[in-house]
Amino acid sequence: MPQPEELHLPELPFPLRPYGPEGHWAYTDGTLTGRAGARQDRFVPPGGASLEPASDAPRLLGAPEGDFQLIARVTVGFAAAFDAGVLYLHVGEREWAKLCYERSPDEPTICTVVTRGRSDDANSFVVPGSTVWLRISRTGPAFAFHASTDGERWTFVRVFSLGDEKSAGAALVGFLAQSPAGEGCEVRYDHIEFRPEPPHGQRDGS
């Protein structure tokens, strides 16, 4: 089945477009599904000679306006090390970031990558099982990553900036699936929610 040119989710006030390899994106009854193929990832090794990603991964992205929160419950069919379901942020070809629920490498873990030319890579905390809640937010030119085990109380993961104020305001956000070392990874997103406002606080659980 070919990729859709555009997906309109009732939970989001902006359309989503596919980028990268075929992601088999589909939306039914409040659930978005996608699949990464074998050894698909989006990462620029910090010690590598090239500034191009070593490979690419399926992405489904749109452009929200103003401050926002994008929230989803993410369920990952973990099979191999570094399989992940991701909320993704794109400011430019060499400026992008990932909030991942990743098998890293043996336990499901909240991980982040921020790429400014080259990628960094940081693990946050382990979340047993196969499901977690993820959130990307924008407050002015700043972005934040949070995670939650219940969708109610949020754990601060990271706050950062990408690009200048103009490019940050035009950022694309959405969903990514990856399987850097495996034969493919199925990811499901449900309880998708968009809030046209930033969180009340970064570190108070809200």
C-alpha cells in the first residue's frame, strides 16, 4: 500500500505528511500505527566523518502554530536492541530531536537525541513493559520532553532549543518508528492529544 499523501487526525489541528522510507502509516478508531523497516534509524554519529544520517526512518509530521503540547501513549513491539517508538521534532536538515521509548539495549528506556549537525544520545529512565506516555512541548523558542507512566503525572526529561526563533516557530512535529539493529518494529500511538498551550511547569509533574 503506498504512503498517504496526507493524514488528518481528528485530535490534531494540522495535517500530517510522511517523510523518509515507507512507514505503513494508518489511523483507525483513535489509533495511529506505523512500522520501521530493517535497520532504519535517524542518527548522525557524533564521531563520524559525515553529517548525514547513517540511515533514515519513517516519519509522519505536521506544523503546529504557537505554543503547544503533543501527547501520545506509545506502545512498541520490541524485538531487537534500539527498537523504538518516537515523538520527533524537526527544525532543519541537521537540526532535529527525538524523544524515544527504546529498548536500550536490553530494557525499555526513555531516551533522547538532539542533533545539531551531529547527534547526542542520552538515556533517562527505565519503563518496564511496552507502553509509556510521551510529550513534546514548545514554549516560545524552547522545546521540552516529558514522559509519564499514566498520562497524568509527567517526569521532566529535557529542555533545549533548536535553530533560531523563526525556525523554532516553524518546527515540524510528529511520529517516528525505528529499528536500527533489528528486522523491523511496529509502533502504535493512541490517546493522542494536542493542547495549544505550554505545560504549567517543566519540573512540577504537570
